[in-house]
Amino acid sequence: MTVQNEFTTHDAEILPTSPLVEFWNDTLAPKFVKYRHVLEGGLSRHSETVMPLLEIARGDHVLDVGCGFGDTAIAMANRVGPEGRVVGVDCCDAFLDIACNRPERRFAPNVRFESGDAERGLGVAQYDFVFSRFGTMFFSNPVAGLRSMRNALKPGGRMAHIVWRGRKDNPWLIAAGDIVRRYLPAPGADARTCGPGPFSMADEDTTRAQMVAAGFTDIAFQRIDAKVQVGRDIDDAVNFQLAVGPAGETYREAGAEGVARRAEIMLALSELFEGVQAREGGLWMDSSSWLITARAPR
Ligand SMILES: C[S@@+](CC[C@H](N)C(=O)[O-])C[C@H]1O[C@@H](n2cnc3c(N)ncnc32)[C@H](O)[C@@H]1O
């Protein structure tokens, strides 16, 4: 059995890296890797129930956009069987390193990982199914990114992406952000960011219009509610929130002011998590996403 241990890079030498891709690599990557147990564990709660229902058939060629640590790409590689293949693409090399070295990858020789910016093209008419779990909300130009995904599909091919629903249905990210904003100013217009952000596709009408503009048909939205683990314990949850998401962004952008107020912010966050449900070795909060399915025209 041949296992590819390194991912391929296909566009880095042609165009300068976009600021968003730089931000994922130089700022978010170490934080996401540190809190992989929270992120992969939580995000998988939003794919595990729908994954078996997706119209992926044995022998299909599948693309996983913004594949992160690679768990969904490998799960789909098992679905398509040895006669199918899966490509996981991500713009963050540290995530692809982890994806390439997952132990279960040894048993999925039909999956390949590639480094690339999805907004700059994903190939033309190569795939039967294009998937993304929480990867599309960060496109700087959502219609261009979604159009890349549609172009990558063969005529009549299917797509599914999972995106966060609105803030009020996602206290696991928002409650801590609101607390941190009581102590620190909101990030300014010049803040470095990972793109439009986790709630940029929460509005059904806007996202449907973007999908239509990108050329998709048969667009359907299905709500998924799930409890996600926000940390193993209170300390883990507090540190996770200060690293990623709206709380982390506010804290990071505040610089020295944030550091000066870190202790009182941590105390306030601890009080939030003291009131959160503890079970199965962790703290659990509500979250809610859309499963959006669509088709490329025939
Ligand atoms: C929230 S993470 C989700 C990762 C993974 N799909 C999961 O559910 O665990 C978003 C992912 O999208 C990737 N990403 C963001 N913008 C991208 C782009 N323009 N091209 C490729 N990947 C991108 C990030 O590097 C990151 O791995």
C-alpha cells in the first residue's frame, strides 16, 4: 500500500499569498492546532449525523474544501471505496501536515491532500461531489469561492457545505466574545482577520443569493443543532476562548491592553463556564449550523 506523506502545493509560486491565507498560517494555525481537541471534536458533531445522508456514491471523485485536519476527507475516502478518490485542499500547511500524518490515513490510500487557496480555483469539471465543513465562511469573496467549487464539479455534480447559523444560536462562540467586549474595545476596521468570519453565511436569503450567483441549482438548507464541547474543564475553556473566535480576536487585537486586563477577563470567563453543563469529560454548550446542499447545472 502506498501512502503519500507530503501534500502538494499548486499555486504558491504563481501568485503572492493573500492576506487571509497568511493570517491562517501565521496567526491562527498554532492556536487551532493547540485546541484541535475542541475544534475537531465540536465541528464533527455537525457532520457526523449528515455525512451518511450525503449523496456520495462508491467510485465518486470528491473534493473537501478547507479540509483542515483531514478527518472529513478520510471519512469520505472510506465512503467512495478504492475505486473512488478524495482530494482535501486547505490553505494552511500546518493543518495539512496533521492531515497527512493521521494514523487512519494509512488505510485510506485514495485520499490526497493539497495546499491551495480555494478562491483561486479548484480545477474544472473534475469532481462528482464537493464538500466543505465550516470552510466556506472565510472566503474573502464568497461568490468567487463558491463559483470555484461549482466549476470543480462535473455537470450535475452535488455539493454540500456546513456553515454556522446566527450568533444567538451559537452561545459556544458568542457568550465569551460578549464578556471580553465588556473589558476591551471591539477590533478596529484595520484588524487582521481570517476573512468575513464564522457568521458570514448565517443569513439564509443572502447565502442562497450567493449560491445562485455562483451558478448552483436545487439549493436546500437544513438546520443542525448540536452541543459542542468548549473545553475539557473551565481553564481549558477559558484559554480556548482567548485564543480563537470572537473573544480571541478581541483579546488579540487589544494587544497590551488585553494583557493588562487578562486576569479579570479570565475570572469573568471562568464564571461563565461555571454555569455550563459538565459531562463526558468536558463542558458542553449549544451550537447551530446550516447544512446547505446544491447541484451544478447539467
Ligand atoms: C474552521 S476551519 C474548518 C476546518 C475543517 N473543515 C473542519 O471542519 O475541521 C476553516 C478551514 O478553512 C481553511 N480555509 C480558509 N480559507 C481558505 C481558502 N481560501 N482556501 C483553502 N482553505 C481555506 C482554513 O485553513 C481552515 O482549515
